[in-house]
Amino acid sequence: MHGTGLVAIVLAVFALGCGREATLKQLRDDNPRVQTAAIARVAREGDRSMTGELIQLLESDDEAVRFMAASALHKMTGRETNFHFAKPDERRQIIAEWRQWWEKESGESLPPPEEKKTATASEGQGGPAAATPKESGS
């Protein structure tokens, strides 16, 4: 029986690790529908280990992804930022505050925000235009 219990523990730890990797992959997916489903699952499960990923998703070109990430962060941390109603400049400030909070909370630094060539022009417009695929040919 002792060996069986150990095998069960090893399998459970392995399953958690695989689940985490799958969730990370989905949060980083290019498809906003995949991302929002993963965000909803993270929020439902209260998986605070994904907080840094959610903060990074606040910078998404997709309005639904940003909305879901902000909602999940609020649910999991209790921090109210009024992100949903913020203008682009205000959102950048709120994201910077989230990043500072996360560094203090976790001791981890997040990667710098990605440079977005076309996002700034369409950021305030929301909707599908803001979520167009990246342009090719730099």
C-alpha cells in the first residue's frame, strides 16, 4: 500500500504540472477565445500562481481579454482599479501599478511590456479592429 500511495502522489503532482503548462499555453495563445476561456478557469479556480500572466494580459490588443484579465485579478486579489472604464493612458498607468504590486507581492519581475506598433492607434477603438493579427514584414 505504501508504494501505491506514493505512485498516487507522484501522478497527482505530475497532473498539476501538466495542467499548469496547459493553462500557460492557453493564456499565451494567439486566439482571444482560448485566452478568455483560460482566464475564466484561472479565476474560477482562484489560481494565484497565474497572477503575473493575468497582469500581462491587461496589455492585450483584445478588449475581451483585457476585460476578463482585469475581472479575474479583481476577483482573486480584491484590488479595485477601475481598469474597465479607463482610457488608454490611464490603463498604462494601472498596468504599471499592477506590475509594481506584483513585484512587491511575489518578489518576481514581469517581462517588460511588448512594443505594439499598431495597437496605440486603434487601442481606444476596441472591438475586432484592435485584435487584428500582427503584420508581417518588418
